[in-house]
Amino acid sequence: MKYRAQEISVLDSRSMSRRRFVTGIAAGSAFLGLGLGSGLSMASSTNRLGPTTIKGDHIDLNIAYEPVNFTGKTRMATAINGSVPAPILRWREGDRVTIRVTNNLAEDSSIHWHGIILPTGMDGVPGLSFGGIKPGNTFEYQFDLNQSGTYWYHSHSSFQEPTGMYGAIIIDPKEPDPVSYNRDYVVMLSDWSDEDPQAIYAKLKKLSHYYNFRERTVSDIWHDIKAKGVEETWNKRSMWNQMRMSETDISDVTGYTYTYLMNGATPDEGWVGLFKRGEKVRLRFINSSAMTIFDVRIPGLKMTVVASDGQNIEPVTIDEFRIGVAETYDVIVEPSDDSAYTVFAQSIDRSGFTRGTLTPDIGLRSSVPEMDVAPTLGHRDMGMDHSMHAMSGMQEMPTMDHSMHDMSGMQEMPAMDHSMHDMSGMQEMPAMDHSKHQMGGMQTIDKNTIHEKNHRDQSETLGRAGFGSTREITHGPSEAGPHIDMRAESPQSGLNDPGIGLRNHMQRYGRKVLTYSDIKNLYPTSDPREPTREIELHLTGNMSRYMWSMNGIKFSDAEPLQLKYGERVRITLVNDTMMSHPMHLHGMWSELETGDPNYIPRKHTVIVQPGSKISYLVTADALGRWAYHCHLVYHMPGMFREVRVS
């Protein structure tokens, strides 16, 4: 695989929001000519093919170090079959696949098949489902494909995923596909940093806002005074100072170090997908980043969402959607003319973006839109009682000039091998004075108490006549102290909220944004039973010390969450932090309670927004030991649980 170094270039200030991007070309720069049924070939030798597509039920994958250049500097990536992103694996529902994975690294490795329902021994999580793949060894994965759709695979060892170990999986249905289309593209979003992931993590532990260059300035304060008056501005500033938090702290790692990629292409180069006028194009979006949540739109084209996390849903037409780390969405677009269209994915904190182009002509490009105004956190994101606080002053508002910092690319990556990293670093830090600010809400769960080294995770057994959890949020004894810096006392449901930075987009821009409440499964709910147990878990942390946990207890101190084989349980997640957390349960579907019990959508990853709550049903139909964690790689060491089904 060859790479070409380029000089640093400054892109057009109007089309690129005056942001600087370092250029470079790496493997996977463009999926030219990979559309199914396409008849179009690659028209320019200057555009390289992205990852190859591998088909068949017997596959060999090799993990090795590979030099790459995304930024003008050569760095060493962790690649699969010499490719970043890794090859696309294309299988067929009903087949049994065998994958021989050889580890050529100097350390243990693994592959997790994200979203694939399979036996626990094939799940690929070192320390839980298997022992990992030793250097020089080969491990044989073998499992049946009992599902179809868009998924992905990645390392679950150390910090290998953010250094390039991720790839797409497409499983074609054995029955006729309910979605019709003429062309099919994977659109894989990721983030890359030239910094070593261990160095990034160490910086966050020492200074949690190290990568946030959008701190409030004197001019911002003067703007607030003119808009809200001195008293309101003073009270607001005092509140944030007392909490030792920043309203601009949306993402832990930003475009200051990250370069955002689309199918391995940098923003200045851009991925390219070809189409013919009148065709239906299926775009399979996968967020394989380590730390970046993206907001995606295609100016000039409506998107019809037809699948969520690989599962077919009732089609819903939208203009924009948020995709959390590890989520997937399939959309259909229908270009009606011979114009080019920009596929635009901006980071949640608006510190950077990546882009591609859908075009009928390899030489035709479209303009790149400016990023939206950077959002700021408000009372809603703290889980405060809206009736007690004016919300207007905490809405998203202009922050510092985007041109001042190159903030491209937070990536989502597979969970780290927890046996390889000391988790004690997630330590307690000075907490805010809870007597002054009621910020939170970690709740005890259950009459069947689970002991976690003198802490409690409670799970309450309740008969349920209604749909969804309605009981009051409370806080357990483990959910207080210097390891917790806030609690959401009045968390709101995240179902109808598009999230910070996307609220009121219809009124502002005329853009309809997808929410979880829009998602309805295409087929009837497979397990209509009411849950007999409710487990409430709080996503907790201390931002200043960069400590993350569940119910105030970090993974290294936590006892497994026990499920009985065959039972139906409701899991309610309460986010007591001001960061979004994409939560991933391995081995079983998370059936999101959106309001219609007859057509519950099945997901493998669910975003829990700041200061909010959300619930889903789980049928414990998979025996064994499973991982359950936040998919932000630097949150995983603490915000992680083992789930045992027996």
C-alpha cells in the first residue's frame, strides 16, 4: 500500500469555515467504482481505491503494523490486511463463516464483531469471552449469520482501534431485501490522530479539557451582557465556575488533534461515490471513530433512513441525523439531476468535519457547507428541573472563531483490553458543592442488591403494566463523593430530543433531524413479554479528574451484572454527566422503548444524552460473559460492566 505525503494546505475560508486541514492521502481514500450494479469505472488514476471487499465463508485476516500518512507526517497504524480502514467483509445471511485471524503485532490483539449476535466465545473481548490472540498466533472465529444488515468489526485490545483497526461488515439478506436500490456504498466515518492514544489518554487524565480550545472569552462575556444583562451573565458564569466545568466542553478530544476521515479520505481530498441520474443510492453510514459523534447531512438531498444498527425500520425521511460512536444508519438518496452533492459530517462540537461527494462525473464537485454554530451546554444537559430554571440563557450560542483551531476528527474505537491497563487512574477529584447545585441523579436499582466491593448496584424487580420506566430517579450510596462531580436530579427522556447542537434546526434551517422516537421496527416485536425486572444504571464521572464509572463504581471495582437466562428485563440508563455516552451491550439486542410496544426497534448501541435518561428492553437469550460499556474509548476503562447470563 502506497501513501503520498503532501504539504500543509489552507482550504478556502468560505467553504471550509476558515479551518486549516493538514492534507494527506491514505489507504481507503475513495470507494470509486464500488457501487453495486454500477457500470461506472474509476475515471481518474489520482484517486485510489479504498479497502477491498472480501466475500466468502472462509476468510484470512492479518493484523500488522503499517505506515500511513494522513497529515503530511508518516505514522504507524494498526492495519488489517494492510488496509486502513480494514477490508469490507461481505457475507450472506444463513451462512456459517470461518475467519482465521493472525496477529503479527508485538502485543496481544483481538477482533470484536460489533452488532453480530453470536456465541460468547466468538465475541472477541479479551478477559471476558476469550484470552486474546498472542503475538505470532492465529485464532479461528466461526459463527452462523442469523441476521442481515450493516455492521462493523474492530479491535477490542488496548488502543489498537483508534490506530486503524476497524472495518465494515455487510450481510446480505437471504430473503428479498425490503429496500430497493441501484447502487450501494459504505460510508465509514472515523478519526485519526498522529498522537499516540496512550499520550492522549495521559493528557486527559492530567487536564480533562486539554483539547478544548473553545473556552469563553472576554468578547463572549460582553456579548452575553448585551443579550442577557449583567446579573444573569454573572450568575451563569458563577455557576460554571463553582462546578469547575465549562459550557463549551462538548467533546473530550477535538479536531485540535484529530483529522476526521470518510472511508479513509481526509476532508481536503474527500471520498467520492458515483451515481447515474435517477438511481436510488444506498449509503451505509458507520461511525467507527474512537471519540467523535457526528452530525450528517447531504445539502440538496433528502435522506430516507431504512435501517438502524443493521435492523430494517419503517422508512423515515429526514435532512440530518446524529450518529454516535459505533452506531450505523442506512439511508436511501435519489439524486434527480446530474448535480454533485456533498456528504457532510461535522463533529458534535463543531471543531471539524469530514466530507465526501456523490457525483455523476468524476470531475464534478459540489461546494462544502460551513459548519453550524458550536453549541454550548445548558440546564437541560445538566438534568435540571426546567420549571425552576430559565432555559433560554443556556441554549446553543456562538463561541469562538472556528478558524483559530483545527479540530478535526474524534474517532470511535473498539473497547480496550481492560486487563492491559491500570484502571486506578480514574480517581476521585474535587466535586462541586452539591448543597449549592442539585445536578444529578444516580439511582439505586433493585430489591435484589448486587454488592460491588462495599458499593451497591441495585436492580428493582417490578411488575409492569405500562410501557417504559416512570418511577422516580434516586441516588444510591455509591453515587456520591469526590469521584462524582454532578448528578441529574430531573433527567428528561432523550427519545424526542435530537440533542445539543441540533435542537430547533427545523425552525432555524428548515432541516428535519432524526430522533430515536422516529425509529420504528419494520417487523413486529419478537418478544412481546413485559419485563419482570428493571435495572437502573447511572452513567457517572468526575470530569475534572477524568474519571468515568457506572453507579459511581469504576470497572475494576465492579461486580458483574447478573441476568437469568431467558428473562426479560428493562434497563434504564440515567446520564448524570454532561457528556454524551454511546452505550453498547454485547451479545443481546437493546430494544429501544420508543412508545410503540408492537414495533420496538432493536439497536446494539444507544446514545444517552447529557442529563437525560433512556430505557430499553433486553431478552437475556445469550449464555455467557458479555461486555457492556460506553463506546468512547477513553471512557471505557471506568464506564464498563461485565454482564453474566446464566
